[in-house]
Amino acid sequence: MLATVAPGAVFPQSPLVSKWEKVGPVNFTALTHQSPTRIVATTSHGYLYITDDDGTTWQRREVGDSLDLTAISFGDSLHGMILQNGTNAWFTGSNAVVTTDGGHEWQPKEFPIIDPFYVSCIGADTAFIVNWIGNVYRSTDGGVNWVEQYKVPGSDTATMTGCMPTKITFLDSKRGYVLGNCGMFVQTSDGGEHWSANDITKDGTTLTDLNFYDRNAGVVVGWGAYYVTTDGGVNWSIHKMPHDETYNDFSAVSFFNATSFFAFGQSNGLLSVSNDLGATIRPTSFPQSNAITSVVKTATGGWLAVGGGWGMFQNGGSGTILRGTLPPENATAPLWDVLAECPVGGNAQIHATNGGMLQCISDDVTSDWLTYPLVSTDSGIFWHVADHRYQGYAGFHFPSPDTGYLYNNSNLTAGMRTLDSGQSWKPVVMQSPLT
């Protein structure tokens, strides 16, 4: 199924329900280039979100609505692989799907690899998979056969380690990396023929992402630290973040010029920027940063970032899409637009007005116990937080398509009112409690 959606689209209502589909929270699990201009995101509910214009419009393609898609990579515009969650793989009899026609059709595959976690393709037929403990496997025939190229020492015992990978990536056809818990940093410089481990953290810090500006300048981020190289990875400088209540952990990173990079934070609501190749780093408040797990450069020089959160119920905790652009002059950091976010958790309530417009509120699901009125103008495909968030509102009612009310848990006469179908809210004194 393929649908193109854009802001403000209105979808006709059908009197019959032919299929139920999850519309929130949508967890984006990975993001990759299929071609120089096409970017594809996987989700936890079996759909791909595809954009050819840097996120202005999106197509949705169903791979399988019972699948939890966890990792994706394309070797070229036609050949790609997607891994799915191990539990669903047990039920469906396959742990991957592959395409040879640019994603029009995806065929289920069962790879002979125990718990494959991440995949990286470097050509039409060549792909690498890292499994749950960090062993690396290579296929040179489109996934028909796999050969173990790197074996974690002592991994003959399946329960030997809690050190799991977080990423496998290739910078080009030769240079590849595997990152993970316990300071896992495994690299190849000959196209995956040989792999070697390198202890760049010195203390077992979990590593989550890396990015190189060129062959020499690179940065790796992890939990409470980041690491910088200026000689192609021969040496790495260690930069520890303060150990305080801000939880300075990083989930994704990208350069935006030769000496500057940004890093999204995990669970701290901070976006950090360095303009001196990591000598210093400057955190700024950015709640949607919590959700981001993948970021890619666009063909026009900007960025798209997606995520589904790290299990943190915070603003931007799931279904988040960000677009970054760099100002033309004297740019010290990219500017970010929130294309979608859906911090929905328990105790959510939903209402439908004006055809394809949906309203939802979610209470008691954030770290600061705030209420998020949400609105969708495309029948739940994308959600957006309304103009503000509020303390303690856990119910709402729409007596007409445009007019609705939020009411307070502790003071039912103090509420909020919308006159634009939930896109903005203003305080109002209610004469009697709503039921």
C-alpha cells in the first residue's frame, strides 16, 4: 500500500472498516538513503515512510503490519534489506525482508544468524549483519549465504556477555564500524574481509553513533562521552560529560562543517553543538532530542532525523521527525523544524472532527507529568503537539467540530478551550464539570 501525504490533506471517511491500522505512537526505528534523494525510515508497525523532497511530503509503504522493522540498508537504489524484531521473527518464520526492485516488493527471508541486530549493505549483492553479541557476518550473494567474518572472543557461550551492538555502518566500500555496549568498537579497512577491536573508551562506555567529515576528522558519541579523531581513527581524544542530573548521553551525531558537529541527547532534552572539533561542547534545551536515534544528511545539504525514543515518556518520545537546515551565513548550528511528534502513552483519549482531523490528549506519560494535546490533520498518519502543554489535564470534549474543552483533574471548573479544532488552546472558566 502506498500513500502520499502532505500537511493539510483531508481524507474521505468510509462507512465501513476494512482494516485497523496503528497510528500512534509510531516509533521510527531507522533511517537511511535508498538513493541520493530518496530517504526511507522504518517503523515498529511494519510501514516504511519514504520522502524524495527532504521531508516535505512522505509516502507510506506497507511491508507487513505485524512486523516490527528494526534496521534497514540499501546497497543501491534497487537492492535493500530490512531486519525485524526477534519475537516477530519467531512468529513469522523470517528475520528479514529483502527487495531487488527498489522496494515495490519485499520478500521474507530467514537468515541463518542468531538474533541479527543491524545490517549494512555496500553493493547490490554484498551485505554485513552484526548479531546480538557483536559477531559480524557477510553475504556476497544477496543474502543467500552468510560467512562469519568476526567473532567476539568467548562468544561460543551464548550467555557469555551483556555487550550488545548498537550500530553497524560503512563509510565507503572499505571502511566499516560496529559500535555497542561495553565500549564495543570494531572496525575494518578492507571491505569487511578482516575486523579488529579497538578500545577507544578505556572504560567500557556504551557507544551509539559515529560520523566522519572526511577521511581524517571523525566523532563517536556514547553514554556520557564523545570521542574525536583527526587522523582517520588512529588516535581518539576522550571527552567526558559532567555526571549530573542532566544525563548527558548521546544517541546520534553529524558534522555540519570541518570543525563543527551536533549531537542529539538521550533522555536529557538537550541538543549539543561543538564548533571547535570537540574541544568544547554547548548543550541547549531541545525536548524533541530525546526521541532521536537516526540522522542522515540530505542531498540539499540539510538533515533529517527520526526516532521513537529510548523508552522515555517525554516530549518527542515517539513518532518524531525533525528537519535541519543550515543558515547561509555565520552558522554556528543548524536550525530544526519539528515535522511530526507524538508523545502518546497511557490514558490517551481521542476524538475525530472535520473529516480527516483527529485530536488526542495524553496525560501522566511524561517525566514532568504534563499533558500534551495532539492534533492530526491526515487521519492519524502524522501527529503534532498543539501550541502548548499543560499541567494535569486528563479529559476533553468536543461539542462541535471546531470547539473543544480540556478539563483539569483537580479543578474541574478550570479548563482550556479551542476554537480551531485543537490546534491552539486558551484558558476558560467552566460553569460546571464536564462528563
